[in-house]
Amino acid sequence: MEGVTVMDALSQLTGSGGVVLAAHGIDKAYRRGSWPARRAVPVLAGVNFSMHKGEVVGLVGENGSGKSTLMKILVGALAPDAGEVERATRLGYCPQVPQLYERLTCDEHFELFGHAYGIAGRVERESRASIYAALGFERYARARVSQLSGGTTAKLNLGLALLADPEVLLLDEPYAGFDWDTYLRFWDLVADRRIAGRSVLIISHFVADEERFDRILDLRDGRAVPR
């Protein structure tokens, strides 16, 4: 493939069910301590993995293993010290800590994010209604975030990531705070996205229901290792 970039290859593959997201040799370290004893503590050390169209992938690691750091690098919110991420399509990101505005209602959040995504008003409203129904929190549409329970806040956080119907959905501890009914709704939603050819990456400190995943990777010693 001389003369063809990695991005060109990804673009060609994407059209035929190929790679939609790939990480190549991702390194990241954080500085700890005070000068002159300040030192670099490595978190990620050469992470490599790729995702294909219509795949559901789990990335599992202990607390402090670098899961959220890797997720932020994948979506472009944090720069790696070395390596690169290739994104062949639009991503949707559900962070572990919701980035919400306490004084805005759920409806107002969807409107705000829809405007940021450049979604037409009618399309945004239809998508919003579908998300409310899928996750079961229609009755909180006009409630402010400050009035929501932790579980409903998690639903809104996930819903905003789904709003633009991204081809790749990246979820950082998405079902923390979900009750059993919402947990089942979540997996129904993931299954629907797989059928539609969408890809989902779920990062968590544990995985139950392993059969729901196409692949599971363990983040150990700064690397992504197939289970």
C-alpha cells in the first residue's frame, strides 16, 4: 500500500464494513510530585486496537488503569504523548462524569446539543423523543438537571451522546447508576445500533453479560490485551 496513508486505508475499509476507529501506539504519562522530585508516571504504554463497523467492544480495566484517559484521547479531548488515533467517521461520546448544566432542563440540553451538532430542529425533536422512549425518562423532559436523580442524569448523559446518531459510540462507565430496567433498556439500544451497523465501545471496570460483546479487551500495564 505504498503511497496510501492510514487514513486513506480506513476510509476505503469503512465503506465495506471495515475499520471505523483505530489507535496506534498510544502513550500517556502524568507528572507527579513537586520539583526536584517531580517524575513522569506512565499510564498508557503503546495501546493498539481497532474497531469495525457494527462491532460492540468492551475495554475493561481496574480503577487507575487509564481507561478514562484512553477514552479522552480517542475522542480528541486529550492529546497523547505518542501515537495517533484514526477516526474514519463521526463519534458520539458519553463521559463518565456528565458535562451538564444544572439550570437547564433535559429538553433544553437536547436543543443545545442539537444546535451544536448542526441538526435540523425537526430531526432533533424526533431523535429526542425516540431517546426518551428508549430509556424511559419522558416525564423528566422539563425538569432541570439539578432536580434529577443520579440514574436519570446518567440517562440524559447517554441520550446526548446518541442524539446525532453517531456511527461510533464511546461510552465511559455508561450504566453506573442504572436500575435493572434501565440496564436492560440500555442493552436493547446497543443491540439495535449493532443491527443498524453502528459501533459501540464500552469502557468499564467490570463486565457482566460477556455474550453481549463481540470482543473484550483488558487494559493491563498500559496496553490493550485481547481477552
